[in-house]
Amino acid sequence: MKSIIDILDLSTDEIEELIAVAEDIIQNPRAYAHRMEGKKLATLFFEPSTRTRMSFEAAMYELGGNVISMASAASSSAAKGESVADTVKTVSCYADIIAMRHPKEGAALVAANSASVPVINAGDGGHCHPTQTLADLFTIRREKGRFSGLTVGVCGDLKFGRTVHSLINALSRYPDVHFVLISPEELKVPSYVKRDVLAKKGIPYEQTTNLEGVIGDLDILYMTRVQRERFFNEEDYLRLRDSYILTPEKLKGAKADLSVMHPLPRVNEISVAIDDDPRACYFKQVKNGKYMRMALILKLIGGDGQ
Ligand code: NCD
């Protein structure tokens, strides 16, 4: 039984397999429509979510399976003081697989150690978010045809943005990737990511506060929301929240084949005027995420013949 807590729990070969299955699901959806019959996914969300929870649920339904859901901490026994470990032990009695989001870093690991079914980390605090990265990787593959040799700009809240940490980890395994880390001083990539991933693997990166100055170099621009819920005070959030707003004007300096990505939700980081630009990929990411979650569910509970 395998749980997915970190994107590095999947090898690059396994990621290739998931991409191949996701592509096949898109081509032959009917072949997958009954693969999870009789199986249940439990979604346990102790933090708000639209896309991640609903795409896990849509993924399971499209595989012919069923879903049981805890959509908020407030409506569960967590509100009475139950531990994550006890909650997942309980839910393991009802479901074949669990997707869990929690505000505390490390909660997914605690859950995986207590559950008797596979646990998928759907986001643990400011730490990581591996299935968003699967959506991101599939989108990059479909847009660019490759992972290697890309200049990837990551912009916004690089400190608390868990999707950023997982994406850097994932892309660091491919040759010739170069990161441009664009953030306010206060929201730089945490030093553990720089030390344990970028420096350790000798991956070239630069840090800047100036998006306009680097936008022309990028193959991918991954915008992120300033993570209000992880700030200690509202004043800092208000000061930093509009640090970067991508507008059609700023995009004029970008490559014609730039891919503009965002894990969503968007607050103010990308002007809606960009949504119709062919370079906008963020709603494609949403769709791709569902297919990758289908492929992951199949892999973890054996619907693909493993
Ligand atoms: C992200 C998250 O939850 O970390 N959302 C998502 O799952 N697509 C990004 C965010 O909330 O800013």
C-alpha cells in the first residue's frame, strides 16, 4: 500500500506512467468508466477547497467509484477535538483511499502512518501539494512537449505557496531546468528548498523582485496567490497581496509561446483580460488535474491491473 505525501514519492518513471494513463483516459474515457466500481474515495478537507476536492470526487465518479466526503473541519469530529490519526483510522473503515487536506505541515504524513488505506496529500499547510504538481506537470508536458531545458518563472508567494515547493521539487529532477524565483523579499522560497533541492542538485536559479525585468526570458510563468491564511497579521498581507498583477501590458514583453500557469484560486494576480490569450493555461491545468487524479487513483488502488 502506497501513500503519496510528497511529489518525490513518485519516481519520474511513475510520473511518465501517470501521464500516459491520463492521455489514454482522455482518448478512451469509456474504457475507464467502470474501473473503480465498488470502491470508495473519502475526501477529508480540513481547509477550504474548490478544485482539489471536486476534482478528486469527479475523478472517482468518472472511474465508476463512489465518494464519501468531509468538506470542512467544522462539520466533523475535529471540531470536538479528535486527532487526525483517529479520524483517518475511522475513515479507513469506510473507504478504499483517502484524499486529505489539512492546515498543518506534516498532517498528511501522520495520516498515512495511521491509515490502513492509501492516503493522498491534497495539501498540508505551507508544505506541499503533490497532486497539484501532477496537474502542472501534465499541463507542461502537453504545452511544451518536455520538462527539460525550460526556464521556469515562479512568481508571488514562494514562501507559503505549497504548490511552488512541490513544483520546484518535481522539475528539479529533469535536466537543464532553470528557475527564476520572483517574489517580494518577505516571501522568498524557504531556505530549506534552496538548500536541500536547488543547491544540492546544482540547479541554476536566480531570485528577483522584478517580474517585468525577467518576463522575456521565461518559457513558463507560474503565478501564485499570496497565501492570506498563513500570515500572522493582516497588515502584512494587505501590503503584499498585490505585489504582482499580470496584465496584457506586461505580457507584451513575454515570449510568444510562454505558458502562463496558476494553480488557482486567482485573487488579483492575473488580469481577466489575459484569460483569452492563447498563452493562458490555468483552466487547462484544472482539467488536466482531474485526469491525473484519475490515473493516480487507478495506480494506488490497483484498477490498472497492478
Ligand atoms: C492551491 C492550494 O490549495 O495550495 N490551490 C489548489 O489546490 N489549486 C493554491 C492556493 O490556494 O493558492
